[in-house]
Amino acid sequence: DLRALQHYVTAGDEYKNLHPDTLILDVTHSNLKQRHIEIRFDKHTTISTLRDKVYQQTGTPPHFQHLQFHSSPTLNSAPLWEIPPEMDSTRMLGYYSLSHGMTCYCIDLDPHSGSKNGGYEDTSLVKKYRMTDEEYDSRQGTLRDWGRKQKETDPTFTLARHAKEHREMNEAQRQGKLGLELPKGFEYDEQGKVIRVQPDEDENVNDENNAAVGNVEFGPETVAGIALQMRCEARPGTRRGTVAFVGEVPELGSGGHWVGVIFDEPVGKTDGTTKTGKTYFQAPGPGYGGFLRGKNVEVGDFPERDIMDELDDSDEDDEL
């Protein structure tokens, strides 16, 4: 066969740098598909030691091993040697005149062997434990149970927020170890540990003022002249569509006025519903809608165009 031919052709090059007393054998097993390839032995190794090695690799105890030595890895010819369990195990491998690349085949004689019928390899025989949602919900000390207890003390608690804060703390601690400036919202305590600090009231006021400025920046005048059902062209790119909404969307960006557009092709970022779940208009499918600032929408005579027209992609914050 091809495997035996390969061993014959490459043996001179493959094993030329080995010590004369070294012997390379493959080890296979009657109950296992797995092959232990190119295991190194010393020619002075006794059959007893070989049996111990086979036991480590396959789990078959030495007194249940019927060993065969084959010249071919496919075992398609009669064995060169047979060594049943009761035979003398003090002889060394060198006695059998074995060559590199031969196969030591172990026949498992144990009638109660754990490896029979795929016992060690067939994962489909392993009974998988499955827990119902009700069983998991009733258990104490689980992640779900811990989340419920956290929610009892803090109604705003969510696992997603906890995970986000945990990542932020790990990053702050990492920067602290590197001697870098801590991210905003973190500082060192008296013991030198990195802790999270609550924002000052002044910062909250500034955030509110910034939001108010945003509302002023994107007031009704920014969408003046834009009305429902008008055809339009949106930037970035030259995406065309129909105006489906004009008005305030407080949950987007810094609030203010937005224009909802249903595009002719799926070149948008939404279907008319914000991440909070509120629907402002209904696009025919995901990616067919977009919320844009008025400055990025030009209304006029913009008939539907060919989908193959080039579009200019961008990651600007003026579209959500």
C-alpha cells in the first residue's frame, strides 16, 4: 500500500540521524481509531516495558494485551511476530529485528474493556446533562441568582452594565500598573488602589448643558423645508430615498431634530426603530432606513437611481 511504500522510500532519509539503538514504532489498538504515531523506543526496551507504554497510551492492562508487530500500518498482511500475554516479557525489542516505521498492534482481550464499542472515542455515547430553564432559575448561587439579588438593591442594575464596568475597571488597573494616566472616572485611594469615583454635580450640570446646547444646535430650523414624502438625496454619498419622518429624537446622539429617510436600497443603518425600541417610521427592512441631520439631507427631484452607482462610505456621527 501507499503508506508502506512511503515508509520504504523515505526511511533512509527520515531516520538517518537517529541513534543506532533507537527504534521508531507506531502503536495502534483493536478498539481505538486513534493511532500513536512514531513513538520512540530503545532497542534494549523489554516487552514488559513496552506493555506498560501501551497501557499508558490505550488503557489496556498488560495482562490483557496480545501484541503483534506488523510491517504495514494497514495490517493487511500476517504479523511478523505475535506476543500473547502469557509469553515471556523479558525479551528486548532488538531481539525481534524490528525496523523503523513498523506497527505495534495491541489486541485488547479484556471482555469488560472500557474502550469497547467506541467507549473512549464515541462522544455520542456520553449522556449529556441538560438543565431546564426552570431548574436553573430555582438554583442558588448561579449568575442569574446573583443578578436578581443585585437588582433588589439596585433596580437599575443589569448584567450588561456590570460587565461594562468590570472591563473599564480592568483597563484602569492595567493602565495604573503601567504608570499611565488613569481614565476619566478613576483615581487612586489612600492605599494606592484604583477605585471608581462618582462624577461631581458640576460635571452632571455640564452634561445637561451640553445636551441643551445640542438641542439648540439641531433645532427646528435645521430641518426647515423638509417634509414627509419628499424625495431626497442623503450625504455621505449620494443615497436616494423618501423622507418618512421629521422631528425630535431625544434618544439619538445629543437629541435635537432628525430626518428619517427610507432609502431606495439597503444602504442605511436602521429600519426606523431606535435602539430603545421606539419606532419613528417603518422601513421595508433592516438597512433601508436612516436618521440623518438636516444638513445632510437635500430634498428635490431625485428619482430612484441604479444600485450600481458608486457610494461614498463614511463613519460620520451625523447619521444613526
